[in-house]
Amino acid sequence: MEIYMFLITVFIIILLMSIRQIDEYERGIKFTKGKFTNIMQPGWRIVLPIFQSFKKVDIRTKVVDVPDQEAITKDNVSVKINAVVYYKIFDASRAIIEVQDYFYAVSQLAQTTMRNIVGNVTLDQLLTDRESISANIQLIVDKATDEWGVKVENVELKDISLPEEMKRVIARVAEAEREKKAVIKKSEGEAEAAKNLAEAAALLHQSPGALHLRTLETINDVSSDQSNTIFFAMPIEVLDAFKGIGQLANNKKDSN
């Protein structure tokens, strides 16, 4: 009887030691005598000591912070660039069997791919078209990691560092572009003002007395401030009137 109790106690201890817990966000890879057996789902699972072993794989989305990488663009500009890679495990068995350290492998692959992609684009493309470049990196890395059971969900370029000399060159180019736009805008305004002045002059010329009325209105506006000194210019219409009176007087003399 004591032997049976001893055997039962040993069996219970072995059974308790064989129970392994797999959390909801994990998958267990079971090996029996060194050979892959199956993927253990979340819950309590039995793994026999000595004969069996297992490894846990976290299937949540992971983040790889790709460190600064020095690269040369297609137009021979040296830049430093870093990125963030988001990935998750879709096949836990391949992530353990096909690659030694999938985290390190994804990081190194992302660094190499990023340098290669940057080398195939110009600086302007790199600065203005980050989204398509990130998508291209994500596509290449994801295709290479499929064999490892890894799905690369997204790649985001974080920062692009330029040499100080290049920053000054870009600043000068931007300043020249702003000056160009300012000159064009100013010339357009002057052309519009000249057009309006020409139309106003034509309208005043076509309306007798309009220029005189406009002159009086201007004098009235200026005279509101008594500190101003007004030099009044004789309107052409008044001179024409004096000229007409003079011609009238001459005609009378000639008739006499």
C-alpha cells in the first residue's frame, strides 16, 4: 500500500511539473526528442520532462527601432536616416525553426534595405516622398521575412539628418525661391495697378469735369488736417475755360 501511495505521489509531482501555461498572446512550440511536434495554443499544456521541451513565442506586434544609418543618395549627398519597423509573428514554428533570432534578423535586414533604398533615390525624393519610400522598404523586408513566419506591418522613416553645409545650401535655395515668388507677385500687382490707373484715366478723360471734381475731393480729404500745406494745381478744365474767354475777346476785337 505504501508503494502505491509513493508511486501516485511521484506521478502527481511529475504531472504538476509537466504542466506549462501558455498565455493568450503566446504560442508554444513543442519538441519531442528534439523534433517539432506541434504548436501549443493558450492554456495549460502538458510537456513531459526529459522527452519533450518547448519554446514560447510572443505573437504581439513588436517594434524595431532601426538606429541611425549613414547612406549616400543617388545624387551623392551623405545623409543619416533612422526608422521604426512594426512586425508580428504569423507562424510561430517557422520563427523558431527557420531563423536563430528573428528580432535581430529583422533589424539587420531593415538596416540593409534602408541603405539600399536611400542609395537609389535623390535627396529631393527622400525629403518629399517619405511615404512611398517607407512603403517600398516595408514591401522588400516583408517579402524577405515571409520564410521566417514574420509579417512586417509597417515601416516609418523617423528622421533624416543632413550635413550642415547641405542645410545651408537648401536654406539658400528656399530663400531664393521665396524672393522669386515675391518679385513675381509684386510685378503682378504693379501690372494690375497700372491697368486700373489706365482705365481710370480713360474714364476721367471721357467725362467732362470729372477730373476737376476728383481734384476737389482730394483737396477736401487733405484739408481735414490743418497741419498740412496744400499746393493747388490749376485743373486743365479751368485753363481751357480761360483760353476760351481769351479767344472770345480776340474775336470781338477783330470784329470791331
